[in-house]
Amino acid sequence: MTVTVKTERTSKFLEPGLYVSWFAAGFAGLALILSWFLGNTVIKETVQVPPEDSVELTTLELKPRAIGATRINAVAQIPTNRWVTYELQLLDAEGNPIASALKQAWKESGTWYEDGESGTWQESDLRAGLDVQAQKDKEPVTLAIAVLEYTDTSGNPIEQAVPIRVNVQQGVVDGRYLWPGAIATLILAFLTGRAMKESGRLVLNKSIRDSDVGDRAVMGGKNNLLKLDIDIASDEHTPQTLRVQLWIRDGNGEEIYAKIYPVRPRRITEDIYKSEVVAYFQFPEKASYGFYVEVTPDGPIDLTSLKVFDRVRTSGSVEVVRIEPEV
């Protein structure tokens, strides 16, 4: 039978799900990066708040936003071995609280001894935060900070004012909620990419502890991509280059394609080398086809494995050999 052989690089067999998953991962990552730059700082100052008292800061004008909220961050700046309980409050025009966040902040240090060794330690938890989303247009609110209690670690009250650093931003996106989405979509894209390496239906699988192997199966058809995978294991006498000869025969046993693939084995262990040939084919007519392989030199060859996958989808463009009978 006379055939026509054409070789072309094509993206026709791309797996759409792979690109959807990578797009989702990229979108989530971009949203996470943009969340770091969004937000307009409207208050950034340190206020002195006396114990059992409160201090009102500038009045804010909250606006409903499709994306982002008003974020209030506060950090108590207290010496070591002190405890302070403070509260962030948002007050409406009548002075009534509409949102609040209570924080029990502390900063401690000490000395440890164990097995004849010693050292010092210091720990703290000083930050408080509050995210607010406006429910109606241009809602004026006042930020107030109240110190409810200020003591040392023994519980003795301290009469000094507490310095609290305040930072208020509007239009902020909370990146903490974007991290799970970014990680999940990245894992999904990775798993989809790995699945693509093994996509398709295995129609031919033959291995032999020698240098030549062959078998045939029914495969092919219009818009059907085939993947040929030849795996070779060889010993420590493997040369730098192996010569892999491939023949493809039709249902009548006539040769319709032949090619020599020079491959460079890679060293796995001291006395084991691995080689691989991967190629893609299209047979427009579904029929019985035989694949036959011979590796030379054959002396160092321990195992030759031949696999052909049908209905393959790819993760990128591939070079495809199209073999079809002449009309």
C-alpha cells in the first residue's frame, strides 16, 4: 500500500481542562498580588490612651465597595512584662458603637534553665484588627480606642497612658482568604498536568528482555492521536548513543513507516542506564497496525518496552507524524 507521510507541529489535541486550571491558578495568584497594593491609607498615627479611658480619632466616611473593605490595624506599644486590654470601636453619628474588636495584648520575657543550660525568651501578642464594609452610601463613623485595663504581669495596675499605633486603610482586600484559593488551583493545575503525561487509552503494551520488540493492535481513526513510548534499560557497557529503529506495518504486514531515533542514555545508577523515545502519530483509518523496534548495539540492552496510547490529549503543541493512504 502506498502512503503519504506528513510531519507537522500542532496544538489540535490540547487538553482544555489544563489551561482552565492554569488560568484559574494565575488569576488567583494575580488577585493575591494585587491585594498587597490595594488600599488607601487614611489614618496613620500613634495615640496615647489613658487607662480606663478612650480617645476618638478622625471621623471616617465609609462607602459601599464591590471589592475591598476598610481595615483598621492597631498595635499596643508597651514595655516588657505588661498586659493591656484595649478595644477598637466604630461609633455612628450619635456616638453609639456599631462595630468593635477587643484585644488582650501582652509582652513578656524571662529566663529558662534546662539540663545545666540557660537562656532568655521573649514573647508578645500586641496586634488587633477590624475589617468593616459599609452598608449604605457615605456613612460617617468615628474611630475610638479605649484602654480597659493596663497592668504588669502580677496584676498591679499601671497609671501611664498606653501608646497605640493605628493604621486605617480603605479599599483593602483580605489576602488571607485568597491564599487557599491560590494554593488549591495551583495543586489542581499540577495534578492536571501530571495526568496529561499519562492520558489516553493503552492499546499496545509489550516488553522483552532483549533489544527488539514488536506487537500490533487496532488503533487510529479520524481526529485520533496516538502516542508511542519506547523505554530501554541497559547496563554499564552502554555507549553514549543508542540507535533505535522503528517500523510500522499495516494490516497486511506492509511497511508504511520507518525511522531511526538516535538517543543518549541517562545514567540512573552505577550499572543501569535508561533511554526513551516518545513520538506521536495519526492514522486517519482505524485498523490493525504493528509497531516493531530494534535497538543497536544490542549487547548492553537488558529490557525494551513498547507502549502505544490511543485517544491522547496533550499539554502543549507536539510534532505529529500523519500517515494516510494515497488516493
